[in-house]
Amino acid sequence: MKIADKFEELDNKNEAALITYICAGDPDIESTKDIVYALEKGGADIIELGLPFSDPVADGPIIQAASVRAIQNGMNTDSYFRLLEDIETDIPLVCMTYYNLVYARGIKDFVSDCAKSGVSGIIIPDLPVDEAGDLIRESQKKGIANIFMVTPNTPAYRIEKVSQNTTGFIYVVPRMGVTGNKSELGNSLKKQLDGIKSDKPKAVGFGISTKEQVEEAVNDGADGVIVGSALVNIIASGDNVLEKIESLTRDLKRGCLKKGIN
Amino acid sequence: MKGYYGKYGGQFVPELLMPALEELDREYEKMRSDKKFIDELDYLLRDFGGRPTPLYHAPNLSQKYGIKIYLKREDLVHGGAHKLNNALGQALLAKHMGKKRIVAETGAGQHGTATAMAAARLGMEATVYMGAKDVERQKMNVYRMELMGTEVIPVESGSKTLKDAINEAMRDWVTNVKDTHYLIGSVVGPHPYPMIVRDFQSVIGKETRQQILEKEGDLPDSIVACAGGGSNAMGIFYPFLEDDVDLFAVEAGGKELKEGPTVAYHSASLCEGKEGVLHGAHTKVLQNKDGQILESTSISAGLDYAGVGPELAYLVNIGRLKPRYITDELAVNAFNELSRKEGIIPALESSHAVGYVIENAKSGELGDTVIINLSGRGDKDLESLIKRRDENENC
Ligand SMILES: Cc1ncc(COP(=O)(O)O)c(C=O)c1O
């Protein structure tokens, strides 16, 4: 399913999208499949599957540790695409990784493997839109979305550039820093979202871990929210993982239901 | 294209950093021709840093190896390495930009020390990230940094060396970019860093050019510098790029020029690296076939890095710069040789350049007159070398 179609479907139901992130292969390749199904059962609308990189500069300690576990347990680019082919789901899957892994495989081959294995979109946090020309060209050919980020310090002219080149959704980062779940949203999110003049859906991620934060973001005008570290934390704990993942997802999804009420 | 050297370079960083890089680029373009800024930096380099450094004819080495060997004495810069040239320049720039705080990474601790000096002198706050393995093998520099009021944070992730320290410094920077300048220590990272660091280090080559013309009435046949990220190399090479002078960048050959699935047993990215993107730049990178970065290996913390500056990768590709390597063992031999023959104890990093010259002086490759960039002094390495000697004696 295309990401844009998913947002349209949810919009018609007056819901915001719950986008969940996990690191593929954490703690091992087999469990990832079950975790994806638990996310789907809990009500996730889109799933980001991280392809782990040795040097994830945009990630905080939680996702760094997940990347280490996954790589140590055999996750690599080949097994990533094999895993994706194995996953049977109707909801859009998004590949999140760092640019060197894309570059090493060859941009064309990487995008084509994404298309073959059912990936709907690509996020590369260390690839700003300025350097993404080749990736955008290849992705367009294959009908894959490219998701770029807007941060609190992104000036208007760059927001425009991001908006023009983003397909799928704009990834809105509400604070400075790396991924992790120990922050408050604060009261500037609404202003930030209002400042992003774009007809593309806006999903807020980095630092969202509770239903209350989801509600807050949705009230402030987010079309979607992205939750990662809170889920990865559950996986790291190793305790009742599938059950807890499903129940947190269900809880978070409840926060997405109020869209358009205010 | 701006920020590119051929196909190398670029700005592969999170969106959060793009405005900061644009600001840095803008401010640097303004300051590089600002007379007040230039005078202030000149003054600091001279009276605080001890420049100009001598170009010294090493008579005993020259006699033994049969060619004329000059040493550019960056070991005499305040702090004991070339790193201060860049640290002072960037700290001054950051201050003019209104930044209150500096973050930096360090490998050998020399860049961290230089940053600590510059920050103390200019009244700025400084935090330095250093791989836990490097904290261990370069303890003296940790004490020095702390003494000058810099906070040193050991990095426990990954290979616990320079690459991981850069990761952590970048994470700090994205979090605090508003009032913080990332004072990167080599000609690596996203544009405009490779250009800025090269420009600030070019003072080495400018002095060298004038000095050799005064002493010899002619340019040298070759110049040899060690390369980790490549800042002392670019600094001495840059003013000679248009000349008929052979340039050699000597990388750390470590234990041997081999690679395992997650480890390279060397740090020779110019010699052995593949095309890739690391720390914001397209360059030559030690990586596995998927693009996962390998842990590098070297006896010298300052060369122990899986990447290299993009401009060096470019110069190698067009054939202007010759990449070479020297193993740990030969570097230690050179360390001992320069100490014994000339009474100068070189840094282990610089010992790689010395090692290349003494191993190849007789081959004719270096010509009759060679200049070695002696990028730093070796006091910081004594403790780990004594440990290595004791271990070797015990087995
Ligand atoms: C004395 C000395 N030489 C060389 C280096 C390597 O850095 P670069 O290649 O940037 O000159 C270092 C780095 O710490 C150093 O301390």
C-alpha cells in the first residue's frame, strides 16, 4: 500500500497515523517478524523497519544498542530484504537506514530491492534533500516514497525544498537532538507545524512515547506520530515482548483517534 | 559543485545540522578576508602558539640514509602538535559567531588538548569526546585537558576510538547546535569543515615553502606526512599542490594490511578503503561489503580511523598524492631511530612519516631532498610504549 493512500484513508476516518519504528533483527531475525505482526495487531498504520548501521549518528543510546544487537545477531542488507519479503502485511513498510548502506549496495539496486520486497518508503536521516538527487530519481521510477525531515531550526526556504521533494509524509522533529524518549513536547509544536506550509501529511517523531504525547501532537495538528525508542525499550527488556508491544501500540493508537475534534 | 573535490566531499548530515553548516560556511567566508580576524589569529599563533616553527635539517639521519632530510617542527607548537593551528582558528571563528561552547572529538588527545588550550585562552566552555580505548592509551593528555578546564567524556560505543568519538561529538552538536560549535580536528566531516581545517593548517606549508627556498634556494623533491584524517598532510601539501614536488601521505599499516568481517587490522583508508560516506563526507572508507564501517587498528591513536579527508581521496584519485603505509613495528623503529639519532622524540603518528622516509630513502623515490612534517612530539606515547616494551620482554 502506498503511504499517501494510507494517510488519505485515515484522514477520511478522522484519524492520525500511528507510525512505529523497530530495528530489524533486534534481538534476532526471527523475532522481528512476530514483532511486526504484534504492531499490526495493536493498530499500527505504518511500520518503519530500521536497517541497522554500525555508526548511527542520529540515534540515541536506545536505538544504538538495538543496532548493535541486531548486527551481532546476523542482520545485514541481504537478510534485511529477505526478511521483508517474508513479512505478510497490508500496511505500508518504510525502510529507515543510513546512507552508506544504500551507497554500498548501489542506489539503483537498493531502491529496486526495496520495491521487490514490498517497501513503500525510505528514510535516511543522514541524507539531506540537497544530496538526495540520485535517490529521488531512482525512487520515483519505482514508486517509492522519500521521506525527509523538518527540524525546529529549519529555515523557510529549506522547508519549501523538503516539502517539494518529500513523498509520503514530512517527518517533523519537534526538538533538537537524537532519537530517544525522555523529552517533553513543549508548547512550540503547534507553531512549528503551522509554520510548515505544505500539502503533504506531517508526522511528528523523536521523543514521543506515551498516549498523552500522541494526543498532544495530534491536537497540535500532526497528521501522524512516530514512536520508536519506547517500543525498542520493550524489545530490549526481553520481558513479555509481544504482549507489551501490542498493548502499547493499542494505547498509542487511541491517542490518534481524536483528529479534527478540536 | 560547492563543497566537493571531484566526486568527494559533500554534506551527508541530519537536517538538524544543515542550518549550522550553512551558517558556518557564511561566517567563514566573511572572516577569512577580515583583516582584524586575520591579525588576531596571526598574533595568537605567534605569541601563544609559538609560530613560526623551524624547518630543521636533520644532519645525522641525512648522513645515515644518504638524502637530505628536513623536519618541519610542528612538534614545537604549543601543546606539542600541529593541532593548535586549527583549534585556534576555529575557536576564534566560533567566538566571532557568538558561540559560547565548543565540542570536539579527539583520538590521540592532541586535538582535545589544543581545543582545551584555545577554549581556555578565549574564555569558552569545552567538552571533548574521546574513545575509552584512547583515554587509556593517552592518559597524559586527559590530565592536560582536565587541567585546562575541559570536560573529557570517554566514549564506550563501537571500537571506542576516534570514529566513535566523532559520532558522539556529532550527537552532542545536533542537540546543542544553537550555542555550540563543533570544532572538528581534521580535514574530515561535511563541507565546509575539510576546507576550513585545511586553510587553518596551511600555515605549515606556507612557512615551509618560504623556509626551504631560503635554505636551499629551491623546492624539495618530496614531502612526506602521516595521514589519519589528513590535516597535517593537507596543511603542508596545500601550498605545494601546483609545484613539481612529490607528495606522500603515510597511513597506519597497523598489524597487517588485512581485514576481517568487522575489523581492519590497519587504518589505511587511502590505500585500502572503498568509496563510501562516513561522518558527513563521501570519501574512502574502511567498510565491509554491505557498507558497515570496520573498526580500524593502529598503535597510534591519532591515525586509528576508518575514514580520511575527502580532498586527500580526490588528490589520490587524480594521481597528485601518493598513498603509502607503515606498520606499527616500523613506526616504533622510526620512533626510536629519530630519538637516538637526532634527540627528537616524535609522536607515534609522525613516526609513520619518519618510518616511510628511512625505509625508502635509498630507493630513489623521494629524490635528494625530502621534508617530513613532524606533526607532533612523543611525550604522550611514552607510557604505552613502555608498556609495549615490557609486554614484549615478558613473552
Ligand atoms: C601528532 C599528530 N599527528 C598526526 C595526527 C593525525 O591527524 P591528521 O591526519 O589530521 O594530521 C594526530 C592526531 O591526533 C596527531 O596528534
